[in-house]
Amino acid sequence: MNNFELDLDKTITKLAGNQLGRYIFQEQLKEEIDYKKEITITFPDRIDTIASSFIQGFFEEIVQNIGISGVESMVIINSSIPNIKKLILENLL
């Protein structure tokens, strides 16, 4: 399965920081992600803000493996944040 529901501290509503993004990727996706299949990432509904620094850290290895166009075509993002995919892509360019 290439579905990842991020497990984050229940008190966190905002995600920021390149280092935190990298850490969460390393801990929750790195060992299980298959870059040849569609990838689904689900952020908890309570997350209402994701900073560009977090996006860049979290998606760094994904972009290295499938490129920004791969993120656009192969990655599904579930989030309560409107237009999250557009926000992510803009912050990866």
C-alpha cells in the first residue's frame, strides 16, 4: 500500500520547518514508499497551515525520485487545507 496517513502530535495544528518535514518523511514514509505507484498522503484534519519550509523538507526525497512533474501526476494529497496540492507544487518550484 502506498497510502500514508501522517501520525502527528494531537496538539499540532501548523507544520513548519525544513528539518521537521524531513524528520516526518524519514520516520513515516521513507522505508515504505514505492515511487513506481501512485502515492497518497493524508494530513490530519486539524492541520490548518503548512509552511513552505515544511513542504520543501518533507517532499525533498520525493522530488529527487520522481521530480516535480511526478509529484503533480502521482501524488494525491488529502487535507482540510483548500487547494493543498497547488500550494505544495508552488512551494516546490
